[in-house]
Amino acid sequence: MKNDFNHIESVYWVFTQLCNDECDHCYNLSGPRGARIPTEECLAIIDNLPGQMDRLILSGGEPLADRKKLYAILERLQEVYGGSPTQIMLQTNGDLLNEERLDALIERGVTRFDIASIDRYHKKAGEHLDRLAKLFESRGVNGDDKDPLVDKATYLHGHPLSWGYWGATEDMWLGGNWARGRAMEKDIWKRDPEHNFCAILSGARNFLGGHDDIPMEVSIQLWKINPCCPGTRYPMGDARREKVADVLARVAEHPVFQKLNEGDPWRMGEHLGISEAAARARTRELENICLYCDDFFREHMQTFNPDTFVELPVVSK
């Protein structure tokens, strides 16, 4: 595990939950009425990001649905990180992308585009892939690396401009984190108590570092600093007023977050006398590892840094 958190390999930041679509599977309830924070708060968050990042992934919601804010964020990022090796990546459903906007994004420093909508849940369900391929080709954006760039050996190298695509599947992105938001409302979350989303990229494993197989990645949902994309029931800190590095240094001393960093949520209660067997039994009752994590945090973590704890909305079964 690292002890200097001013260099993080990957930060995943959902800066808006505004979206032009309203997918049944959306874990953060993005849509036309999705939650937003002011541009000024977004700029404050940039000032609190680590001094060195290998990559920053901007996501939503749909970033291009909150275009003015997106451009302001990219311009501030150029001021702060311009000339550094930080790669700026954009996740978008592609619906609102056109020549003018693609030019504006490239001009403002985006070097990787991921079309995260090629599945049956998004309204276009991949039918615009040919249009997007021609659009990217017209601007010299290379499409050889189609898959998400999750391998540490490749995600920062290769083409100066690239794009790829992916979508939600039952095996991957409809994993543990889909026991959230609209998927809970629509009752399509994954009932599999053996599925450990915590152990893969976008889960909590390696958010504090120490593992070589996947990038060290921290998630920020609007302003909430989380060890994973689904987010723990209470965030670790508030990126609007705390340095992300300071928050990570604080939680690195806590046995719960140490176990999450190992991708082993069933052992995060051992210091409290909660055995792995008991944790797995409770997970079988709840049918999902993220729901067990929620349950554990509610019971045992309410007093940890209470000033920044804002409980995530939970939809009953």
C-alpha cells in the first residue's frame, strides 16, 4: 500500500448526473433531472485533486449534456496539469457528439474517448456506432484500441488520440455496483452473493495502491470521494474542501478500508469480531456484495469522519 497519495494512477470523476438518457440500469440515477453541482465547486475539486495523476476519467451522467461545465473543467485542467503526462479521458454515450464538439474537446485536452453505450440499455443501443466511427476517423482519432483501457501496461501508451466502446453486460458492468439507483427501482440488479465486484477495477481493490495488476483508482461521485464507483454508503471525504491525498492518507490507517483495498469486503469486520463466514452468510441473505457493504457501513461506520458522511440514497427491495 502506498504512503504518498499525491500521485494516483487513475481518478474516475462523475462531475454531473445530468443526462439526455434515462437508462433502466443506471446506478447513479442519471437523467434529465440528474443531480448537479455548481461549476465553482467543480473547479474547487480540481484544486484538491492529487498533484500527479496518470489519467483522469470524466464521466456522468452524460458529460456533453452539461457542456458548459465540462468545457470549464477541461480549461482549468489544462491550467493545472497542462504539460504534465496526465491523460484526460472522456466517457460519453456519444449521442450528443458532433464535429464541432469533438474539435472543442480535443482542443481542450481530451485524448481518449470511450463510448459507454453499446448495449441494450441505452436508447440508441449501438446504432450510432458507424456515425461515431466516421466522426472520429475524420479527426484522426485512432480506433484500434476498442476495449476499455484497463491494463496498466497499455492505458497510457500507444496513440496520442484514441477511442473505443463498450457497454453494460451481466458479467461485467451489471455486476455488484448495479445494486444501486434505477436498477434497484426497476428490479434488475444482480442477485449473486458470490460475485465480488469489489475485487475488480472500478471496485475498491487497489484504491490505496500496492497491487500491480490493475491501476490504483479512486472514484469521485459529484464531490463524494469513494474507494469504488458504486460508492460506499458513506463517502470517505468531500473533494470540494479536502485534498484527495489527505483523505486517502487518513483512511489508509483504517482496517475497514485496508480490507477494501485488498478487494476482500468479507473480512472488513474482522477487527470487530465479525468473521468472514458471518459476512458471507449476511451477503447470501442480501444477495449482493455491495448491499452487504452498505449494511456493514450502516451498522459499524457511522462515527468514522461524520462531518463528511452523507448517506447515499437506498431504494428498498
